[in-house]
Amino acid sequence: MDDFSQRKLLSAACHGAIFFSSTIVSIGIPIAILVVSDDPVVKENAKESINFHINLYIYGIIFALLILVAIGIPLLILLAIASFLLPIIAIVRVATDPQKPYRYPFILRLL
């Protein structure tokens, strides 16, 4: 497999890891790819995916607590939609333009 195809595959795997499991296991795939890969674009995609996963966990906890004041339910629904659609957009973007890492909107970049 050439470097171009490998970059597309590993970058898509980072962003698509959320579909494998909704638990902490899904964050292990981008971490493993971050450690193993030497490609700077793949590393950036892995970091972005890890940041996205961490943000989802943080927002999920906050929105779950906000259920007590009734605003949490619509926020959790929006979070569920975003956690499904944004990785699909990311996969499409890294597949069509593998030279550029994908950046998720509206997340805190912790790494």
C-alpha cells in the first residue's frame, strides 16, 4: 500500500473509531494510530479525533447534569446528532483531501 492510501485509511480510521464503540475503547484506536504512525497528517487527524472524543465525554456529562433543569434533554439530542454527523463529515473530508488534516468545529483542543 502506498503512503497516500495508508494516510487516507489511517486518518479515516481515527475519525471513524467512534462508530466502533461509544465507550472509552473508541478513543484507543486514535491513540494507537498516534503512537504508531510517523505521518504528520495522520498524527494531526489522530489528535483531532482524540480531542473530539474527549469533548463528547465532557459535553455528555455536563448535558446529563443539565437534565435536572430540563435543558439537558434537547442538548443531549443535539450532541447525539453531532456525534454521528461530524465524524462522517470528517471521514469524507480526509478521504477527498488526505493532504490536509480535518478540524472539528466547536471543540476545545486539549492536545
